Amino acid sequence: MTGSHNNIDNQRQSSGARSCDSPDSPCQRGRRELEEARKEIARLDRTLQRIQHIARLGYWKASLQANELFWSEAIYDIFGVDPKTFTPSIRAFKAMVHPEDLESVEASMWRAQESGSHDVEHRIVRPDGEIRWVHELADYMPEGDEQILIGTVRDITEQKRLELRLRQLSRTDELTALFNRRYFMQRLVQELARYRRYGRSTSVVLFDFDHFKRINDTHGHPAGDQALVSVGKLLRSNLRTNDIPARLGGEEFALLLPETSLEEAVGVAEKVRQLVEKQEFESEQGHRFGASITCGVSAFQGTEETVEAILHRADQNLYEGKRAGRNRVVADEPDR
């Protein structure tokens, strides 16, 4: 009987082996499905890596308590480091955060332990010295005694450059690269508020070209534009960094001079007038010509001062200078 049982067992094993070797057997189908699943996972992983590189987006996991940090492949590229030689850690990451942004990054990480989310934009300094902007977004997920942040980091450098460019365009005159009327008025309102609070002297200069239409008619509009551009360069080179030179439109310009008395503002206006008078311009045909400006100057006066009032006085002074013969500076009377 024993031999009979052994024969039966051998037959079953032989049958099972033949069954597993058969292409249509459940065993082989399972193996194929497992291999296909592995290939699909590998394909998805490659796709994920490609998406991360295209989107300049990587994912990470940080243990605040253990100072441990995991980075996906894309983050090494964003931070400009080699995964073969660089070991991520919270300490190493903080060393690459721009010094001016480190405090806000650390504050966001610790706030996450109360709010549950970490959301901060900041700069990093790559090993080659390049500064880039990143946006970190993460959830706080405590695991026992562990303090875990899991999130993403995205390179937003180009977005920041675009935002800066749009901000510049929104407040800058396209032709002269000076500030535009809208920004000048915003700053004038701000300076008036400071004047009312602290009583610090602030002055305004309005000026425009004398006989500008004659320049355009005689030498052409490109020559007139060249004169405007040249004055823009002149103002940027000769004024203080906290002064606000603006083109209000056409050939009309304005200077907002914080911390400047009426007498000092007259000196600034006279300096600008002389510099313009010494300038030599050239038309497209090679004809050289000169130009002059007339300036009206006014300063904040008393707590009842308004933006409209100071601009009106400066404008009246400007036109008084025009009536008096042009190419001069006219300011408020001391007792006005």
C-alpha cells in the first residue's frame, strides 16, 4: 500500500509541475501578471520622474526630530547638487536657504506643527552661487514621537522673474524707464502721510521741455524721443536713490524729493535744468540740436496740505516760468 501511495504522490507532483510549466496555467498567468505589474510600476516611475523634471517639482519627506530628509530625484536637480555626493538632511537644506529667508522658512516649519500645513516661498543659493526661488508645500503628519513633514518643492524662479517684470512694467514708463504717473501719485500720497505724521520736509518739482513740438516738427519724432530718453538717463544718474523721478506723459516730468526742503529742491531743479541745457542731441539725419526745460517747485506746507494743492502750486510755478521766458526754475514764495 505504501508503494501505491508514493506513486500517487509522484503523479500529483509531476502533474503539478506540468501544470505550472503550461503557458495557460494559473501559475504562469500569475507570473506574467506580476512581471507586467513590475514593468508598469517602472514605467509609471519613469513617467513620474519625467513629469517632475518638466514641472520643476519634487517631493520630499522630513523628520524634524531626527534631522532626516528624503529627496526625490528632481530636487537634487533644483538645488544643483549631485545625489552621488550630496546627502540630504534638514541641516544641509537650511544651509542652502538664502540667509534673508531662513527665518521665515523655519517659522513656517514650526507653525506646521500647529496648523498642519507648511507653505512658504523662499530663495536658495546653489553651490555654483546661483540664486533660485522655490515654493514648498507640505503637510504635518506626526507618527508616534516622530515629527514628519511630507510635501513638494517647486522651482518658481521663472515665475518670480515674470512677476518682477510685470511689477516693473506696472510702475515704469516704457520709453524713459523712469517711474510712471500712477506710481508717482502713489508715492506722493505716501510721502504726504509721512509728512503729516513726522513733519519731514518733502518737495515736488514739475518740469517739461520748452518748445518740444518744434523739436518734433524740425528734427522728427525719433529725435524727440531721444531727448526724452536722454533726460531719463540724466535723472537716474544724478538723483538720490530715494528720489522718485517720473515721466507724467509726453514731455512732462516730475520729481518727488523726500527729506528735501524747498530751498534744496530749487537747487536740485536748477542742477537738472543746467544739465539738460548742456546736453547735445542728434537727429536721425545727423543734425545736432539743444533743448531746455522749465521747472516749477513746491514743498509741503502745514498739516492741511493736500496732494492736489502741492501739484497745483508746482504747476502754477511751471507756467509762470513759461510766461517769464522759459529755461528757468520758479518756486513757491517763502511766505506762501
